[in-house]
Amino acid sequence: MPTSMQRSNSDYGNRSHDVKHTSNNQDWRREFITLASLLIMTRVLDGLITYAITPDLSRETNPLVSIFGFGWAGPITMTAILPGAVIWLNYQSLSSPCDNFPHT
């Protein structure tokens, strides 16, 4: 019997069927498109709401504006770069997942 610090292969169960995304299964594309669309939509709506509330950014608390004084260029640039990186990493994660569980 394994100690509390050790686990046998049977403790993990057969996880080979748990791998959600395989090369034959294209459901990851729908998940990617949904997540990317929601991220883009929330970033666009955030910018529109910010513009509607404070077009001159006088009440903006974003450090790029309040501390560094970048105006609209700072938030727009960061809104393009950071979500772009998140979308790319999400694509990489969903399109080629790794199976970290031992096979039994």
C-alpha cells in the first residue's frame, strides 16, 4: 500500500480519455472563438464606457493616464497589446494541449 506521500497509478484512474482537445476533436476552436470574442467585446465596451463617462480622462484611474499622462494613446495601446497576448496564449493552450496525467 502506498504511503500518503506516494500514489500508485491506479489512484489517478485512466485519464487518457479525459484529454478534452485532440487533433480529431475541433471543439477547441469554438471555445477559442468564444473566449477571444468575449475578451475583445469587453475591452471595446470598457473603452466606449470610459469615453462616454470621461472623454478628457480627467477621472481615469489607469496609471498610464493618471501617473504618466499618456492620454488615450496609453490605454488604447495596452488594450491592443495585452489582450492580443492573452488571445495568442489561449490559442496555444487550446490548440495543442499537453496530457500531464500518467497513463495506466
